[in-house]
Amino acid sequence: MKTFRLNRLFNAESKRCLDVAVDHGFFNELSFLSGIEDLAQAVHTLVKANPDAIQLTIGQAELLQRIPGKAKPALVLRTDVANVYGRELPRTLFSRMIEEPIEQAIRLDAACVVVNLFRIPGQPEVTDQCIQNILRLKPACERYGFPLMIEPLVFRPSDQAGGYQVDGDLDKILPLVRQAVELGADVIKADPTDDPNVYHKVIQTARVPVLVRGGGKANDLEVLHRSEQLIAQGASGLVYGRNIIQHPNPSGMTKALMAIVHENAKANEAAKRYLAA
């Protein structure tokens, strides 16, 4: 049954996936809402662009699933909420999983569930909470045949970065990705490395399909060139949020990334096809 759901997530020909993450409202950060203030409209725009999947929360998944017809993106359901993303971090950090996550995913007709695995300097308790979340979630995923996507995320020290910032150090990403696989991930959603040309080492460590996170906002060609490099390194796809939803042309950016993911298009070619003024 797990394979059946993965078949809904990954393209039948390329065996890859573009998942657009619009679950940012879960994390109580005003800056994360840019581009998705009207989430119903944002989802409608994305559905028309036809990515492989859209990542949503329990309170917003119905915006995708109420759309009639079978030709729409698969639902990836976010199962945990955290307070670790602000520029000024609160006194106590947490990561909490929703109750009965797989039962809720079944009711919402999700194809996959996603959960975080944080590595935050000086915050081992948050890592412990993440591991406990995964240990609870994995048996339920196995019981009901649900693919488990784990998101290993390495943070830079907040005093260096001013709050949440991704750390692209390969030596930090590799062991956390490996831990996620050891904990039972069926799909990994991992950050890009500072040097995209070494990302094949992450792929080798993971053994399961790796979807690369988009990270912070960047200009179009930077995003597309980096995506092209990561797909060439063996990534099974991308999970992008702000670089799509905060783009002036979300549909065009989605289609450009789809061309790179599924057609091995070059960045310049994809930009010309879908982002021309």
C-alpha cells in the first residue's frame, strides 16, 4: 500500500517529484505568510500549474482536496508544528506532533506525511522531541501503509545568523540525513549543500529518494541553476515554498521547475519557456 501512495507522489516517467510547500502558516511567523495571505487563491493557482504534490496542514488541506476531479496534485500532510523559525527565538523551543496523524492523513486522502528532524545548536531537547515524534509516527505509517517523509534540518547558531538560517555544511547534513533514514524515512526532504556539486554524497547516504528543500528566497536564475545542479547530482525532486509562492509568477516558476525536474531542462531554457516577460 505504501508503494501505491508513492506512485501518486512521484511522476510515472521521470520517477521524480516537485512538491510545493504552502504549510508555512503552521509556524506563527508573519514573514512566512507573504504570497499565501489568500491561501485558497494560492492553492488554486498552484493546482492550475500542476505540480506533483502540494504540502499543506490539517486545517488547510481541504483547500486542495475539495477541488473536484482526479487530475490534481497529491497531498503531503505536515504533521508537526514548531516555534523555531523566528529571527528572535523564544525562551523555550518546541516541536509538537498533531494527534492521530495517520488517521487524519487517511481522512484527508493524503499520499504522504512529513515530519521534521531538527539539529539546532544548544537545543538538544528539540532534537529529542523530533525523534520522539518520529518514533511515534513510524509504526502508524507502517500499520496503514503510509510513506513517511522526514525533513532533517541543520541550523546555524542563532547568534551568527539572527535566528533561523540553514546550515549547508555537508559534514553536518550527512549524519542527520543518515539518522533520518535509520529512523525509518521512506523519503528524505533535505537542505542543499553549500556546494551543490557534492550533493551526490547526500543521495548516497540516504538510499531512499531525496527531495531538496528550497530554503530562503533567491533570484530566479540562481534558484533554477541550483535546481538543475541538484537534479544532475541525483536528487529525486524538489520541495520549494517561498521561491514559488512569493514569486510574481508562481505558475510560471512552478512550470519552470517542473521542466527541470521531469524533462532535465537547463535553467536558462526553463526560464525562457515559462518566465519570459
